[in-house]
Amino acid sequence: DGGITQSPKYLFRKEGQNVTLSCEQNLNHDAMYWYRQDPGQGLRLIYYSQIVNDFQKGDIAEGYSVSREKKESFPLTVTSAQKNPTAFYLCASSSTGKTIYFGEGSWLTVV
Amino acid sequence: GQSLEQPSEVTAVEGAIVQINCTYQTSGFYGLSWYQQHDGGAPTFLSYNALDGLEETGRFSSFLSRSDSYGYLLLQELQMKDSASYFCAVRDLRDSSYKLIFGSGTRLLVRP
């Protein structure tokens, strides 16, 4: 079935540690996105990519990094520079920008 | 910059009609989308308006007025399962990008 797969579903990070969230899509979509959602809050754009080997910062890119080496994949690294990374992370993709499709999300907790 | 404003919470009774408003400010505008998110889940697409007027999809309708930078989502015959958060979103066309910005969301509580 076509869709967006995020992994892991739950992740724990120690202080000073980098972690990478995986996002894979088989919808043949050009655009991919990463959003962060804090409890009871809206979605804030971290990074987005419209084509392979190109990506743009969103509103809260500091402390995060991404790569887009393949059309299907858009991994997000939460670096140690991100001081408050505990949140729900959502990956999404789109072919037109009109409608975006989300993965099931990844919960990241700092321990 | 871009910004979207929505009410933070709305409460309604099962079977009633509820309207969730969204006002936006963007440098360029392509269209207004609406998404539904249940607690702990991922947002799912509900509707999209590029032109002024009303779009109807079953019990849900969405309206857009580009001159007023305003839209709303109308939910009819409310059911308990409609209790969720609803987000409006706009695509910013300043640089022909697919950048999609979301509002802070409206939490809808449907009471029996």
C-alpha cells in the first residue's frame, strides 16, 4: 500500500545525543516536510524539500538537520543543539502542495 | 511573514452545526486547506479551497473569501467522533514553493 512510514514510533534521547528520525514515502511525491507538534499546540514547520538534493528551512530549523538524497527518503536529525526536543514529529509529503499526507508520527522524549 | 488565526476551542452538542473560523495573512496566497487530527494521531486532509465560495464534502463544508483573507469549516450533524483538533493551512506562493503553514488549531469538543 502507498503511504508514508515514519520510524521509530517512540524514541528516547539522552542529553547531548543526536538522534535521527526516518521518513520514507512510496507515493512518488516530490515535496516532503517535517513538522514539530508540542502537546496541545499546532504544527510548526522545521524543514521542507521540493526536489532531491535541495531543502529549505522552515520556521524552527535551529537544532535540526535534514538530507534528501533520494526522492523517497527525508530523514530528520535532532542534534544536541536542540535544547528542548521533546515533542511529536510529523513527516509529510505532497505532489502539488495543495494536499499533504502525513505519516503516523514519532514521539521523541529526552531522558 | 505568514500567520493564521483560529479559535482555540469550540464546544457543541451532538447533532448540531458548528463553524470554525480561520483568518490568514500571507505575502502570497494559493489556497486554504483544512485538516483534522484526533488525539495521538496524524492530521488527515478534509478540504481545500482555492477560489471564493463554498465547497461541500458530505457533512463537512469549507468556505473561502480571498478579499477578506478568511475562511471557515462547517461541520453539520455533529457526531461524537468529530471531537478532534481542526487546523487551517495555507500555501505560501512567494517563491512558488510548496511551503505549507498551519494555524494553531481549534479543539472541538462534541457533547452528548
